[in-house]
Amino acid sequence: MKKLLCIVLFMLSLWMREGLAIWCYRCTSATPGCGETFNWRGIGFLGEQCPESNDICVKITERRGAQETIIRDCLSALSFRTDIPADKYEGCYPAAKDVRLAHYVNHTIKEHDVKRDYFTDVKYCFCFLDHRCNGAEKSQAVLGFGLLSAIFTLVAIRMFWF
């Protein structure tokens, strides 16, 4: 019985990595260091863990003439946006056009931007292959935790087996 328990613990420690979510930078170009030339020291933090386990890091670049706005965030936090491209693979894609957006709205207040047509060029860049892929080095904490739990389980097997 002890041998079976030790084997099950060892197998579970190998698949422990799946439950952790990706870490992404979450800032806008109004934050110092979060513009086109990214400086993670300037924004003062090392990113945040995304709310969902299978999330994607996103960098949105919105342009109108010389004005440029950059948003870095998790994809699940941007679910209110209707211009997210259908293709969310690693890389950069133009924003989707929603022809039905504000179809039933009929007012002339430009500041509301209900049709989301203020910016003439919107580009989404997706990355999900490593943590903080918006500009920092990838973290090895998940791999280290999995290796540490596997070693702990092997030591436990050695103690109970013999």
C-alpha cells in the first residue's frame, strides 16, 4: 500500500505545473517605462499573475496620427473589447472590425466613441510561451518547484520503501 501511495505521489508531482497561470505585465503607456521602449524597472513591478490558468499576454498598440497608446495586459482582463482578433496565436495581428458595434446608438457625442473608431490603426500582439513575455526574461520558478517536489517524493519513496 505504501509503495502504491509513493508511486502516485511521484506521478502527481510530475504534472503539478499545469495549475499555475502565466505572469504578464499590466500597464499602459501613461505609466513611465511602459511605452514603446519598455523598461520594467521604470514601472516598478515584475508583473502580475493572470486570473485564468490558460491566459495569454497581450500588447495593444493604438495609433491615430502621431498619438500612440500602448496597453499591456492579460487577455481575460480585456474581454470587454469587441475588436480582439480571432487568431490569438503568438504574433501580431490587426484589430477585428465589428460592423454591428453601436448599430442602435444614434447620437453625436464624439467623446463617447461608441463605434470605437477614434484610433485608425490598432494592433494586437499575443504571447504565451513564457512568463512576462512583454519584455522580461522568463521565470524558472515553475520548473524549480516541479523539480523540488519530484525530489521530495523520491526521498519519501526511499524512506518508506526500504
